[in-house]
Amino acid sequence: MLMPRKRAILAAHRWLGFASALFLVILALTGLLLNHAAPLGLHDITVRSGFLLGQYDMLGKGDVRSFRVGEGSVISHLDRGLYFNGVHFATAGPVVGLHKGEAFFVVATTDQLTYLTEDGELIEAVSTAVLPFEEILYLGISESADPVVVSHEGQFLPDDEWLAFTKYDGTFRVSPLEESAPSGELLDAILEHHQGQGLSLYRVLLDLHAGRLFGWGGRTAMDLTAVAILLLVSSGIAGWLRKARRGRGFELRK
Amino acid sequence: MANFWTGLVIILALAGGVLMPLAGAQVLLEPEKFIEENFEEEPEQKVLWLKKDIKAEIADLLGHPYKGLRIRYWMHEDRTAWVLEEIGKVQPITAGFVVEEDAIVKMQVLVYREVHGWEVRYPFFTDQFKGLGMKKGRLSKKIDGISGATLSSNALIRLSKLALYLDDKVSQ
């Protein structure tokens, strides 16, 4: 009869083997494919699956939000990218307000005010970290038709250059942002910038092999699998030695 | 056996505790606080418009064009403060610079977003920038980089040149 400690080791060995089997199969298969990447042409095969693109923070067409500003200009937002007529100009959170001033456009996002020339050239991107408010909610219009920044910390009136902001307690109105459907050409330009040429199958397999495809959790799972292999090897060898020793003792006794 | 599992849990918890702060952006000091801390009286907020010649000179200093047509800064008497950003490896590093009489008074990393190279935020590195000036596009003293944080060190060296250059422009 087995001693309780030995039984526990045997049970741990069995369950560790079951738990790590799937990951070991993934490791072995992806390892085999990666070892023959060149003849299989893995670098040249591109993947555009929505799920995989999502894993790489690459969003699809449905995630692009576009708004018309001025005459024939479109501001779009995808992930943390801001685009003017399909050309990337800044990195910021979701768009919450747009204002067309005399000299420039203002794009308000939750975490930033971005100023653009009428041609879409970036003037300045000002993080709320250096502004008197932390999170912008909307852009509104005061009774005297001046722009108002509505934030969690209250309402503020910008000066002509949108440099300094003064607290405003008067009334204001907010018009909801009207989204416009961007043209296919514009969408393609935005996605091209965001996704590049797509993902190579080699990259996907490599990240699956290392667990990186599923972020921190995936990497940890693969790390634990590696540790499990070491434990399985040592408990397997220990078990084999024990049996061998017991067998030798049995033969000597005979 | 119980000791083994307890040990494993402790090691994993420790590893998690060390690695977790390294993920994502680390706001080390709010830029607004940096400005507050470095002026005895409230400074005036101004902007420097970047004309073509200035943009060209900045591109020379940084090694790439600067995105934007104006840069915000804070000024009181001879002292100016700048909150600037530059890519380390893939993510921008936000750093604050205080310049007075053509020399850096203080450099501080405000937001660090890279996974590697975070050692640049420590005083043993940032203190090297104190008293630094610039002559003919070169810093007056050599900054010792940090092995393993070369790109971040270089990004901050470029930004220090930019801060000195910009201070010179607004002080003229």
C-alpha cells in the first residue's frame, strides 16, 4: 500500500499532467510550425480575423467613429487614434466635442484638447493633466455663443487662443455630436494606419507559442506550463527510481 | 508538501507585486503639480509658436520633426518650465524641465509608459541634468546613460536639449 505522501505526489503528478496537456500540445504544434516557417511561408500569410485583430488592439471598420467639421472635413476616432480626413494627427481618448473657431478646429476628447488648422495640421495637443479639469464631458455653447468646456470639475470658458480657462457658472447648451458615415476610402486609410498590412501568421503563431496572444494571463499560463513540465519530469523520475529500487529489493529478497 | 505550495504562492505573489507596477502608464507626478512645485509665485502660461526655421532647428535637435505648431510653457521672471514628450522605444515619456539662466534647474520624469527603462525616473539619473547648459547644439556635460535603458536615456537627453533651446528662444 502506498504511503499518504507518495499517494499525494502521484495524484499531483496525474493532475498536473492533465492540466498542462492542452498547453503542451499547443507548444509542440506551434513549435513545429515555427521551426519550418520559411518553407511553409508563414511570414507571407496575413491574418485579418476580428478576434485576432482585437487581441492586438487592432479594431475593425465598425469601431471607427466619424464626425463632419467645417466644409468637407471629417474627424475620425479609432482606438486612441484621431484622424483628419483619414490622416492620423494625434493620440487621445473618445471624441466628446468639436468646435470650429475662427482660426482653428478644437477636438475635445475625454482626456485632451487638440487644436488643428483648417488643413488638418496639428497645432497643439493639450492633455488635461495641464488643464484645470481632469475629464472632459462635452463642449457646449454659452448664452453669448462662446464655447464652454463641460467637465467633471465644472464648466470653463476658454480664451481666444484656448490657452487659459476661467470657471463659468452661467447657462449653456450642448448639442449631441452627429456621427457621419465615412467613405470607404477614408475607412481604408484609417484601418491601414491602425492595422498596417494585417498580421502575419508567423507572428500569431509565435505569440500563441509564448502565450503573449492572450496577454498577461496567456504568458503566465505558458510559464506555469513550463514549471509544470519541470515538476512532471522530476516527479516522474522520482517515481521511476522508487519503483526501480523497490524492484531491486524484491529481487534481492527472492 | 504543504511547505512547497506555500513557497510557490509566496514567490508568485512577490513576482506579481514587482511586475504589476511596470504595466501601463505610471503617472509619477501630475504636470500641474510639477509646475506648482517649481515656482514660488504663480507663473504665466504662454505659448511659443513654431515658425518654419524653429521647426527645422527642433527637427535637428530631436532627429525627427516635432508634431505641432505651438508649445505651451510657464514663465515667471527668468525661470521657464516645459512639459515635453518624446518616444523612448514605442511609448512617449512625459518629462518636466525647469530652466533658468540658460541652465536646467530641474528635470523630472512625470509619466512613464514604457515597460523597460523605468530606471530613468530615479534621481541618480535625473540629477545629472542639474546645471546643464547647451553650446552649439551640444550639452555642456556628458550624461551617463543607463544600460538597459539606453533608448529612454537618449529620449530624455534629446528633450533636455529641446528645453534649453526653447528657453533660449523665449528668453531672447
